Amino acid sequence: MLHSIVSTLLEVIVPLSIPVIVGALLRRFKNLDTKPLSVLYLYFLSPAILLETLTTASITADDAVRTVVFCLLNLALLWLAAAGLGRLLKLPAPEQAGLTLISTLTNSVNYGLPLVLLAFGQLGLDKASLYVVVQIVLTNTIGVFFAARSQFSIGDAVKSIFKLPSIYAAVFAFLLRAFDWTLPDGLQSGIALASGAYSPVVLTILGAQMVSVGLEAKSRSKVETRTFWAGMAVRIAAAPLIAALVLRILGIDGVAADVFFILASMPVAVNAVVLAERFDAAPKLLSRCILWTTLSSFVWLPILISIVS
């Protein structure tokens, strides 16, 4: 069984690695500047995928409430863990913001969805779809707040959320669902086309950032090293334990519990580095943690899947 799980993981990772490799090569040999790509992601691709996902997802009220409560409580506990570690380590604002992003944002879209489909089948994917919708909203609202806190006051960080179009895309999508409206076919197709570029663009940014990390390896400070290991500890060890605790508190069981547990234990989200770069929240640190949590997930995720299965 474990061999089968490892095989399916390899089938997922190989396709996802292509844009990462391309981004790394472009950065290494063509000095790719990722900041314009970050702007493209934040102001166009992110609202596009958010609008498409929210308008097409098949959800019930009970599913929505259960998923939202789990995501918010899990996020709050992870944030508390990151805040506590940050104070203990006396981290500067950028590293504290980076640690918070590492602890709270998981790769549930690009990596999690195909993994859940292979591990739990269509029923698991149905449960995961709503989870991903909630995570997309949280990433592009609260995630932006976490990243912006490294540069701004709380009030300015809150304002920064409303300067990005993703929040308005979410509100628009909920209005469409509430009034049972649909977008014209041509417009819907255009949005779907744009959202399809989301994964390759953020993975290309990730690959380029990883090369930057390698090129600047000698410049790592002691603070960054401490923050890196703290982030790794939260994502690999604390995150699964916190997810299990939240599931027990809320009384969630069955396939939904298995799916939520695995998705909450995923590596750091690749789009976290985009937010970190945009708001100068230790982007190189984020890239290192994304790289090493993703690599180590090839070991710990099969173990976790075996446990819940």
C-alpha cells in the first residue's frame, strides 16, 4: 500500500516540477525578474481563479459551515504557534511575517487537490474542493494581512487587503451564487482561461526564487536560520497535531476528516512566496521552507495517508 502511495505522489510531483524547473532555468541563465510575475498573480490570476472556483463549486450549507469553522480555528491556532515562536526567538518584523506565512499557508491547490484525488478518490475531491475555496479566500485576505504586517501598521495592513482585487472577486462570486446568476459564456471561458495560468505562473516564480536562494546561500543570517528551523518544525510536526486537535474538537469524522487532516499538513503554499516578495516578508526564507517542506513531504505525507487510511 505504501508503495502505491509513493507511486501516486511521484505521478503528481513530476508534472508540477516542470514549471518549477523552467523558472529555475530562466532565473539562472536569463536573470528572470519575478516581481512583474508577482503583480500578474496578485492582480489578475488570483482573482480569476477565485471567481471561477467560487462560482462553479458544488457545496451545501452544512459543508460550508463545517469547512469554514475548521479552517478558521486551525488558522488561528497555527498563527498563535507562529506568534509564540516569533516572540521566543525575538524575530524582526519581516522574519515574523515570513514565519506566519510558513505556518498558516499550505499548498492545498497545486499539490493538495491532485494528491487527494489519487489518495481518496472522487468523494475525497468533493470534500477538498470546498476546503480549497476557503483557503483561496483566506490566502488572499488574511494571508495578505500577515504579509503586509512586516511593513505596515495593523490599520494599513487591513487596508492593503482591500487594495487587491481578490476580495472583490470573492464578494462578486458570492453575489452571483446568492441570486443564482451566471456569467455570459464568453466571459466565463475567459476567466477559466486566465485561472488556468495560475498554477504554472506561481510554480515558475517558486523555481526562480529557489535559484535565488541557492545563489545567496552564503548570506544567510543567524536570524534567518532560526526562523527557517522554526517554520519547518511548525509545518512538519505541529501542523498535523493541531489539525488532529481541531478535528476532534469539532467532531468531524469520515472522509472529510481524512481530507482536512492531509490538506492541513501539506507543505508551505507556493503562492506564499509571492506575497512575501510583494510585501518584503522574507521571501528567500519562504522559498527555502517551500523547497524543504515539499521535499520532506514525500516522506511524511505517505505516512500520514497510511495512518488515516
